[in-house]
Amino acid sequence: MAMKDLVLATRNKGKIEEFRRILDDLAPGSIRLLGLDKFPETSDVDETGETFEENALLKARSICAETGLPAIADDSGLCVEALYGAPGIFSARFAGTHGDDAANNAKLLQELIHVPDGKRTAYFICVTALVLPDGREVTREGRFYGSIRHETIGKNGFGYDPLFQPDGLTISSAQMSASEKDAISHRGKSLREIAPFVLEML
């Protein structure tokens, strides 16, 4: 069977590698995943949606239209219960600058400085959207539950991983191996949910 091209609507290298690992594990040799680094002419998509699903679809639709190829996009973020779900859809720009992980983590710690253990529950959420040139669309959601630590630890992953301690573990998600994290993460769950549609629709 010929390998099918699928464009992932992101320039985030960590996210591209995570998606590629998970898809290769689910469907070895079937999908060639291309990040936006392969399409420098594509425009950045304004994430104007009010939900993770709306933003994922905005990105996938835009990149599908610009490249003429099937596109997959996700919108993901961290929801902290003590902050009433913040940073939520603003996770990547919580501290003001998009993608500044260190600043975002520092702001989160500051926001929770007086919140004790037991009240620092949180979850990552990921909604993945697949959009095809013929207009077909599908979305799937995954969640990853845990709590926010009092200091960063670990060098793996990206984003809030150094502060996020998954339920049932004593380490942060930045201390987990890639395969350990993929097995239980929000992105892994969302991709496993949508993978059958990717294989069927492509």
C-alpha cells in the first residue's frame, strides 16, 4: 500500500515528533506526516475559536485549503481547576508570548503560589481534527489527569510537562520516556481515537 501524505498543522517540533511517533506506532509505514516546516508559504492561523475543537478545526481547514492535502491539527492545553479551567485555550500564550514555556510555567506557579496540595488538580486536553479536501471532517478528544507540582522537574516533553504530575505517578510528565507518555497522554488518547478515521478516510 502506498504511503499517504498528511499535513500536521504546526511548526512545533516537539509536537511534530510526538504525532509522528504515535501515528507510526498505530499505522507503521502507512502515513507520511509532514509538518508546516515543509510548507513555509502557509500562513499562520488565528486561533479565534472559543473551544479546543473550534481551534483545531480552524487550523486543519486552513492548512487543507492551502496545501490541497489532508490535514490534521490539534488544539491542546492545560486546565487547572483552582483557576477555573485556566489557562485553557490560552495555554501556549498564558504569559503573553506564544510558546514561551519557561514564562508560562513561571506564571502558573505564581498563580498557584497559595494553593495547597490536594487543590492543585488539573488535566491536559487535546482535540484532534482531521479535514480532507473533499470536505469530510472528524474530531476526537483525549484527556490526561494529574496535578500541578510546586516546582519544575524533568527535561523531556515541552510546555507544562515539567510541572504536571500524572495521577498515580510520583514524577512529572517531563520525566517520562516518550513511549510512557504517549501511552497515557491526552495527545496519545486523542490520536488513537482518530487514527481509525485517518486510515479509513485516506
